Amino acid sequence: MTKLEQIEKSVTELDKHELEAFSAWFEALQAERWDRQMETDAASGKLDHFAEKALADFRAGKTRPL
């Protein structure tokens, strides 16, 4: 049995409260990893072209107030 299969089996055996706790923990883990990836991408300049495009659109009047 692979590690993933073991995890899947364990998760299916959780009771309602354990599953809720696991879900909250897993969501927080995913959010933290997403934040780290965004920070890495921003620091490396990987997202610069998106900011440049947004600013160009704003200057060209291609935006609207929120």
C-alpha cells in the first residue's frame, strides 16, 4: 500500500469531528504553502509582468472602480 493509499484509508475512517479537524488543518496547510509560493514568485520577479500589465491598463483607462 502506498503512502497516499494509507492516508486515504485513514481519512475515510475518521469520525465527523476528526474529519472536521483534519479538514481545517489541511486547509490551513494549503493556504500556508500557497502564501509561501506567492512570496517566492513575487521575490523572484515572476509576477512583475502582471503588475506591469495592470498598471498599463489603469493608465490607459481600461479599468473601472470597484
